[in-house]
Amino acid sequence: MKTPSIGALALGIVPFVAMCFTVALWDRVQPLVLGLPFNLFWLILWILLTPCCLWGAYRLDSTADRNSSHDG
């Protein structure tokens, strides 16, 4: 099993941090965004962005894996 790169780990942890450790920043109802309270909008946004972050992490690791197999 290959150890993930630092960039892939960082991209994987971004959604977790954005949803769990930033509550004090977005825990309010106002303003309304797209008719949703801001806190609900923030969570839905990160639920939708999580696959993008994980795809980016996968691409970083697959590119690094491809480059290392050509070097060998």
C-alpha cells in the first residue's frame, strides 16, 4: 500500500475541517442564501464540494503514482 501524498491528505481533510471546526464562523441564520439559512447552505455546499476535493486528492496521487512508475 502506497502512502498518500501531503497534497492528497490536505485535500481530503479540507471538507472535514470546513464542516466540523468552523462552526463558530457560520452558525447563524442570517443571511439567507438561495432561500436557505446560512448554516444549512454552508453544510450543503460542503457536502457537494467533498467529492470534488476527494477527486482532486485521487488525481494528485494517481499522477504521482504514474510519475514514480516512469522513473523506476
